[in-house]
Amino acid sequence: MTTRGRRSFWTWGWQSDEPTPAARDDMARQLSEQYGTAVTAPPIPKIDDIELRAPRVRIPGAISAYVTTDKTERGIHTYGGHFLEFNRAVNGDFASPPDAVAYPATENELEAVLAWCDESGHAVIPYGGGTTVVDGVSVPESADGAVTIDTERMNRILEIDPISRAARIQAGIFGPDLEDALRPQGFTLRHFPQSFPWSTLGGWIATRSGGHYATNHTHIDDFVESSRMITPRGAWESRRLPGSGAGPSPDRMVLGAEGTTGIITEAWMRIQQRPTFRATAGVVFDDFLKGADAARHIVQAKLWPANLRLLDPVEAGRAAGLSGTESLLIIGFESGALPQGDLIRAAVGIARDCGGTIDDDDVLIADSAGTVTGREGAVGNWRSSFIGVNAGLTAGLGLIGDTFETAITWDAWPDFDALVRERVNAALGEVVKGHSALSCRFTHVYTDGPAPYYTFSGLGTKGGEAEQWQAIKDTASAAVIEGGGTITHHHSVGRMHRAGWAQQRPDLFEAALRGARSALDPNGIMNPGVLYDP
């Protein structure tokens, strides 16, 4: 396992990932030039100078070796990774920290912590990698004491089955460590969410994470062979099977539950041979909807490219270096066994038939021996910016920027996109200074519809950023639901999307979930307030 030092208490990742004051000052200068007004970067507060309320819990001696009320640990685990949380952190606002942080290394230790919390009535907050962008790890105001459980010490690959191509993996392992452990055996999980450097397997499963694949294998669901979690009433483990028609799947009580029924400790995950054959191409369109039509035809042909991402003109200009007036469809194939040249040529042919243009030299094909023909061009520019996020550079600078993602059927897509852009652009015009931006890209594509991912930004009024962000977010969520989309495609529900999910799900579904939860967590200690109002 890689040693990274301590986590940052005010942005994603570790302290080593934090931007320097000089980098933040440089970003402030860029924003000043872009918006025509003075922007300054406030200093980041020191953790020692931040006031935290006194712990409201008393840790029993039997578990004190792995449960702490240390101020720094409590500060680090106060927030996840969305705009409002970063904004509070850089302003030194830590009004609702956890009262203690537990680092169990075994299931026995985890069970002891859960038993203590259950007997004492303390809320339990599963932490994962802390990269939630939907208010999924914060302490609810109603909690009478809260304990955050960090599983990063449960971080090993326990077993590999090379015949069935599966691995039994502990839930606290971080993405890079997981891949490093599989690599010597020639395997990969091949699940790369944008939070990959800082997020954990358990977090991916709990939030139904979306990863690298744009088609076919998309969500972490597709990789889970069986799962195990510890609940306040005992262990819950599904049988390891390639598939089953025996009633509702036990794994569905784990996938997407966001820690409301228990804490995931391990899972058997489907792994695969590391890819050695690759092919990529970037097809340019003069119209965003033509690019969407090309994506639809390619995915409905069931060629199953690993990558099929459409960038609108704003995204293509910013991330791929295009002119700002053209859309870019990124197509990619990969395999550990078979050449991919015929597949990429077939997909490019479909895209050209839909009005796309590409030079033959911009179709890159690589074989297992490392022989490469063609060039990446704009695709290479995009690839370098995909993994990771702008960790901390703009926090506290007054910039209001965030993302929201959804999925919609192809027949509804054009009208849906028009509705979302109209409503969100109007909200941006009302609450931010001068120029604002709204862009869209497809992160995943299904035979029956795309998963559009929107990004918005604008300069807010100092001191009013939270209210301004909330106005834009509320408008976006309302437009998504009104247009028929899902409130979230892969960022999960948390507390942020709770109201939107209530409008989306069947009326009786919440009652069914509450009934199931009562059997596993009768005292309601597990992440209260996530998914539905406690």
C-alpha cells in the first residue's frame, strides 16, 4: 500500500495533493482577468486554529486503541467533497464535526464499534474515501453523538481466482493500491471513476459508482460478484455466483445503500486481463446533436467501445483543444486478447455516416507488441485531463462551479437538453456576475439513452456563494426531474438529492426500504438522513 501521509481537511485527497498558495494566487489572477474584477485567494486556515465543539462521546477502553477523539482526525472527517463543504472548510467553519473517528482493521473491531454506537445511540457515518459530492458523510444535526468509521486499514486483496477471473478484496482499499496489487498477476478491475486516486472499493459499491467504461460495463454493479457487510445485527454476505435468478438479489441491499444498512467490509469482484490492444479516434461534428446521433448508432450496433464520450463545443474547447465551435466524439476500444482495428474502423464509419469528420491519420491503433499506427490528436489532450479533479485551486475564491449528471432516453434527449440549458443558464444569469458557462458531455452511453454530465461556473458575490450555488443547484435538479431524467446517474443520493429521489422512486419504495433497514438497523444509527428523511 502506498504511504501518502494524512488526508487534507479542506479538499480532496491528501495533504500532498493540496495546491500551494502560489498556485491559488495564480488561479485568482486568471479569474480576475477572465471576469474583469479583482479576485484574491484567502489563506487556508490551519487545523490548529479551527475551533471544534467538545466530543459528546466517551470511548470505552476496550476499543480506545482504534477509536479517537483527536482534533485533527475529527476535522479531516467533517466534510466530503462538494462545493458547499469546501467553501465552509476554507472559511474555517467546522460546526458539525464527528465526535470520534474509528479505524477498525478487522471485522471484530468493526463489530465492537457498531455495538458501542448501537447501545449508546450514536450515529454511525461510513466514510470511504470521503469524496462524496452529495453530502453523504456529514453529521446530521439531529445526532446525539456521531462516530465516523474509516475502513482504510482494511485494505488488502485477500484472494484471487485466476480461472473465474475474480478477486476477494477488502473494502477500504484505495483505487491505486487495488490496481497495484492486481498488476503483478496481469489483472485489472478497470474501474476508474474521476475520484479514483482518493476513493475506495467500498465507497464505489455503496454509491453505485460509475467508472471508465462508457458502454457495457459502466457501474460498479457490473463488477460485483458477491458482497459482505457488517450491520448492527450481524454479518450480511451473498453467495459468490456468476448470476442467479433466485429472487431479489441480496447485493441490491448493499449496492447504492450508502451505508444506511451496514458497512461493506469486502467483496468478490470480477477482474479481467489487462488490455494490450487499443484503438482510439476523435470524430469532430459541427453540431452537438449530430454527435449524439452518432453515439446512439454506435452503441445500438453493440460494438461496445470502452470509451464513447461526446463533448459539446465548450467541453471540446476546454478539455481537448478544439476551436470552441465543434463537438468531439471520443471513441476507444481495448482488449487483452484481440486486435481492435476492425472495431474502431467500424465505429468511425458509423460516425462519418452521421456527419462526423476525421482524418484517417487520427485513428490510433496499438497492438500487444507496442506497435502503433496513427495519432491521438485531440483525444490525447482530453485523456490527460480526465482522471482527477481541480482539487482546492478555486475553493474560497468566489467562483461558483459544480457539476450535475443524469440519464435520459434517446427519444427525450433533445428536448431534455434544451430544457436543462434554458433553465440553468437563466439561473446563472440571475445569480452570478457577468460571464457564466454551462457545458455538457456524455460520460456513459446506453442502447436506450445517454448519461449527460453538465458543468456550470460563474463568479459569485463574496459571502453569498452558498446561497447562489443552492439557487443554481435547485434549478438544475428541478429541470432534470421535470424533463424525465434521473436525479443522479453515478454521484449517488446522499442528503443533497434526497428530495429529487423521492419524486423519482415509486411511492411504496421508501416504506419497503425502511422495513428492510429496520431488520438490520432497528435503532436507526446507520448514516441517518441519507437516502430519505430519518
